[in-house]
Amino acid sequence: MPNNLRPVYYKNIFRKAFSLSLIVVVFGNCTKIKSTDIGTDLLPAIDKVTTFDTLLPVVTDNFLFGDSALPVIGKDFQGRAVEHVLGAVTNDPLFGSTEASIFMELKPPGYRYYFENVKDSLTLDSVVLCLKWNRTWGDTNAIQKLNVYEVSEQIRNDTSYTSNAAFNYSTLLGSRSFSPKILDDSVYLFRQTLARQLRIKLSDAFGQKLLTADSANGQPYASDSLFRAFFKGLAIVPESAGASGNALMGFALSDTNTHLVLHYKVKKDGKIDTLNKKFSFDNVALGGNANRIIRKTAGSEMAKHLTQTAGGDSLLYMQSSPGSYATVRMPSLSGFKAAKGNVMIHLAELVMEQVSDPGSMVEPFLMAPNVLYLDYLDTVAKKQKPFLQDALPAGQFDPLVFGGLATDITGPSGQKISGYRIYITRYVQNIITRNAANFPLYLYAPYTVSYTDLMIGFSVNRLAEGRVRIGGGTHSKQRMRLRLVYTKI
């Protein structure tokens, strides 16, 4: 597929002055726009005399996001770190595997930085990496193994890294095997209760390195630049060899419960005291950070559906970004327009259903995305554009109006599945009555969406959370279709 047909993300998205969380854009003449002329709950009765409904076929194809289309991970519009994903999905027959790693700098609270002024009397107890846990998507019982390494190259704090960012690391500092369900537990440690936190003990040699560094001129604790050269940061990487994990976990870098803590003893005046010092992520000056999320489809069912066919795919594989997307074409609208002439479109909706995996052991854990999102490619301007009238009432993305929210419906065998409906009423009306172009549509489950020329950016799903197989335009029982409710004029 040509690069200009891929959904476009920009490497400097988070440097622009717009937010990741439902940013309002100023449209000078915007008014409240609904997904239908009169609301989906007040459609006129379909009497087959004046008001009709029909189902039109669509043509669908699967694609993977190319490297140039991967979302940028790590910063919001103010330069603050956002949630990072960590872990491994190793057993997903439909979509393949995922490995998510975190790279981050941790720094002392200031410079010059001092431990107690009795250097020879400092004795290390332990050094522990603590990560503030937010959520888990996947199997919370399957064992995850995480390895912590010291990074051997600078993580730049003035760079927005894409989700396939990679850094060199070599020295293994520590490991931990655990089931994600423990992350919701509380532990009592060092006179404080710690909840929702992953703790990984690191090597004493590494702790000693931090404890014995000096703050004199030219030494690591004298300045930020010297400390960053001395300790470039950590890589937290899931174990791939023989791994059994089947979940991704979200961690908050900027939370105060994410830190590197040194526990040590100091002897002074014949007394021994136990102290600790914390190295934290700098969310003010923005410490360097990146989230590497690698999707591997080899050997999966999805990989067999990535070759385009003349009639389109019967199954679509929607994996939340960074993942996959589908194109949806509606050539049947030309025949409808020729046959019906000028009509009033009360409702135009893309209807799609999950095609469940019978007997799957992982589907109950690897659940569908909360939202599927749709936009279109203007093949004349060669730009990806939003449905301004249908999706962005008052300049703000509203999935309740636009649709795309996952809802529980009953499948063909009576099982509970996820269904999605997306409303493009105004868009289709313009094709029918104003001869607007019938552009190819993009369906995907994005983490964030941005249209830099329109200064619009908003959040849609949580990062890397969700995957679903849905019926495509040629599926025998659960095909995607365009439903129209219309009145002849």
C-alpha cells in the first residue's frame, strides 16, 4: 500500500499546542451537530411507503501501520510523560505477539546532590525500582518476567520517540517474575503502605555505584549533564525466551510512586541509622523516556489476511495502536444514487460485529477495544480528514454521537459479542445530494488522533489496549454493512 494511503501521525505531535485528551478546536461557525438529522431515537417509522431502510455492501481490506505511521509515545502537549505500557502477550492465535518495554531516566531531586557527609560510613542495604501501576489488559494470572538493564546510550529529553523506539542496553541489573494480579495488592514496608506498585530489586553493585558517586566539581552529582552521562537510565524489558505472559500493564512514570529508591545505613557518632533516597522521573524538565511496543504477526491468523483480494477481506483484524487498520469502500452508493435519485438520509451507519473465536482460551482476557474510530482519505488533497459534521460537533470528538463505542450484543450462536455502529449521515447525504466525492474510509482503534492542519487532537483508547476480529464486507453471516434510513424527495 502506498505511503500516502496510510493513516498519518506526526513525530512532533506532542510538541504542538494541543492536548491528548479531547481538545476543543475553535471553529468559527460551528453548531451542535448530531449524527442524524433528528436523532437516532426519533427516526421516522420505516413504512416502506415514504420512509425506507436498506443495507448496502461495502468492500473491506486489512493493513498494518507502517513505521512512518506509528504513533508517538511518551509526551503530552505540555511535555509531560503519559502512561507507558509494559509486558508481553505471547499467546494470541488471532493477532500474534506483543512486547512492550519502557526506557526512562531517573534523577536525584537536585544538584549538587549529597548523601550524608560521612561517606565512608554509608552502607548499602538495597536498591529497588518502583513503578506505579495503573491497569492491566489481558490475563492477570499468567506469569510475566521483566528484566531491568542499564541503558548504554542517552535517552534524549528533547525527542519524541515512536512506539518502535529502540535503545542499546547491556548490563542486567535485576529481574522479577510475577502474575499481574498482585499489582492490585498493598504491602507495608518501611513504615508506609505501598499500593498498586511493582517493585524490582536491583543489583547491589548498581546500588553501590549510585551511593559512592561524588558531588565535587566534574563528578556525577555536580550537575544534571554529568549525572546523565554517568547514569543514562533504565530499560525495563519483558523476557522473550520461554515467556508465558499474556498481558500488558500500564504504569505512570510521572507519579511519585515511580522511583528508584536506595536503602542504606549511616553510622554517625556511634549510632546507626537507616535512611533512603529516591531518584524520580523528572516531569518538570522532562526526563528522557520512550515506550517501545513491538507487534509480531508472523504465524497468526491475521497474517493470512494481509494480502489484498479483488472482493476485499471477509474478516477484519482491529488491533489498538500501534497495530492495524482497515480500509472501507462504499462503491454501492453509486448504484443506490442512480436508482433512488435525490433522497433525504435520516441515518447512515456502518454496522459491524465481532466474529468470536469459539473455544478460545484467551478471548475472555484479550478483549475488544472500547472505541473504533473512522475517518477518510481525501485522495485529491492526499490528506486524512475527520468527519467534521458527524464526528466533531462543536469541534469536539464525541463518540456518543459519532458511534464506534463497543456494545454487548448477541452473536449468531447466542454468545455475547462486541458490536460497533458508526454514524456518517451527513457525509453520505453530501454524496447523494451534493455529488461529494466518495472517498475511501479508514477504520482503526487509535490511541490518539491528530489533524495538524486543523489543529485538532484527542484521545480515543488507552495505549495498546484491545483487539477484535470483526466481519468484513464479504463475511457469510456477520458482514459489515452500510445501513441507510431515507425518505424519497
